[in-house]
Amino acid sequence: MKRFIIVVLALGAVGAVLWPRLQPASGPAASAPPNRAATAVRTQRLEPQAFESRLFFNGTLAAEQAINLRSELRGKVEKILFRDGQNVQAGDPIILIESAELGAELRSLEEQLTLASTQADRLQNLFGTGAVTASDRDDAISRREVLRAEVSRLRARLAKSRIEAPFAGTLGLRHVSTGDLIEADTLITTLQTVSDLHVDFSVPERYRQQVVPGTTLSLTVSGHADTFPAVVRAIDPRVDPETRTLTVRADVENPDSVLLPGNYARVELVTRNEAALVVPSVAVLQNLEAVTVFTVEDGIAVSHEVETGFRDARRVEILSGLEPGVEIITSGIQSIRNGQPVAVQPALDLS
């Protein structure tokens, strides 16, 4: 019996010690999650700074005025009065089309018109004295007017036998020869104002505010080491619904005529914002749904959805979603989650 009592007392003592440890935990300590190790990160304070961005567009040079010179008459080329690539002034003759037959017909009609005019004037005077009827007088006047119209028509056709330059420019290659029988609408040559060029290029609609009339641009053209200045003249007021772009036209200086219509041009637009909010490219996360940046607030990583603007190889402009003064996380972005504890490390000494 004595041994039994000793065993019972020993078991009671062991149970008293172990029982609290076997009970489920309660209170604040029970509800607290296990400690999470803070992730080491580096940050950069977001402050306004000057930011220069460069946009590039593809364009095509075109002459300010350019036409295909064609004949409006069917006839034989009598004389060619220009050389390939010749510079001409407005009104300079280009070619002559044989017009002897038209000239003879015109002289005949002019003789008939002179006689008809005399007859109409005489009958008008006789009508005043009652010697002729109104019908006779009207017939004479009508014939005179018809002949006048015919003479005007032939003079216009005769004028078309002499093809002239409608404006000053540079002629292209000759497509006809002396003695050729050409049809109406036959191409003779081209005429372009090579010294006055413009460039047309397409700009995505989101950059509409950066490209306005008067904006200065620069061009690079294949085969030329120099850049060429250009100034935006006008912007098409309609957005292409298929490409979501606007067509922009800019004037290009070409005093030495080194540039040619049809040249491919690489158009560069440089913009500068003196108070831009800019973050390193590595600090920006982008997916199909949003663009985000992490900041540190009281030792916790906080995700912010942002709107971005221009970017270069190292930096991205922030248009909205962040305020100046916040600390942007710039390292370990891929492994950070919203609400995760972080430990800010000192900035690297790159000196």
C-alpha cells in the first residue's frame, strides 16, 4: 500500500507539470502569426527632376508642290524645250505640240466672226429704222455670239499645244521624244519643288499633346551624316481608327536641295520636363492588368498602381499614382509582395 501511494503521488506531480503544455494556446500569443523575416531592399526618394525624353517616328519626305505634266491634246510633239532635271520658272515652255491645223481653223473662224459682227451691227441699225424684222436682227446677233464662243474654244485648245511650267521647280526625266504622236493624258515629265519639302509621319494618339504646330523636330536621312531641322506645320484633326495614330506634317529646310522627295526620314522629337517624377526602370512592374511600383511605408512594402509616360533606357516618367517624397523600392522587386515587411539597406557607395 505504501508503494502504491508513492507511485500515485509521483504520477500526479508529472501530470501537473505536463498538463499546461498539452492545452491549446490562448490569448494574444495564440493569435499572433509566426514572425516573418523582413526582406532587405534598397530605396530611392521620389523627387521632381529634369527629364528629357526622345521619341522617334518614321516619315517620308514630299515636295511642297509636285505634279505630273501631261498633254491635254492628241497630236505630234513638235519641239521639246527642256532637259532632264532642269530647273524652270513658272511659265517656262516645256514642249510644243503641232498646232498648224488648229491655227488655220482659228483664222477661218476669226474671219467669219468679223463678217458676222459687221452683219449684226448693220441689222441692228436697220432694225431701228424699221427696215428689218426683229427676227432677222436676232439671228444675226445669235450667229455672232456662236462664232465668238467657237473662237474662244479654239484659242483655248491652241494654248494647250504649248505646255508650260505652272510653278517654279525641278523637272524630272523626259518621257516623250520629238515627233511622238501622243494622246491626251500622256505623261511628259514631272515637276517638283525640291527646295521646299515637308515630311509626313504618324504619331500615336497618346502623344498628341507633345506634338503641336511650331514644335521643333530633327530628321536623319539615309546617306546623310548630318541632321536636318523641321518644324511642325499642321496635324490631321482625325485619328486613324485602325492604327490609332495622327498624321503630322512638318516643314523641312532644304536650301541646297540635298534631300529628295520620297526619302525615308527618321523623325526625332525631344521633350524636356523640368519637374518630372521619374523612377528607375527596374522599380516598375508591368503586366496585362496594371503597372505598379512598390513604396516603403512604416517598414511595409505597399503596391501602387501608376500611369507612366515617357521612358528611356534607365528611367520611367510617372504621370499619376505617386506623390513626391515617397521611398521607391529599387531592388528585389520580383520577390516582394504587398504588405510584406522590408528592411531598407543603406544606399550603395559608388564613389
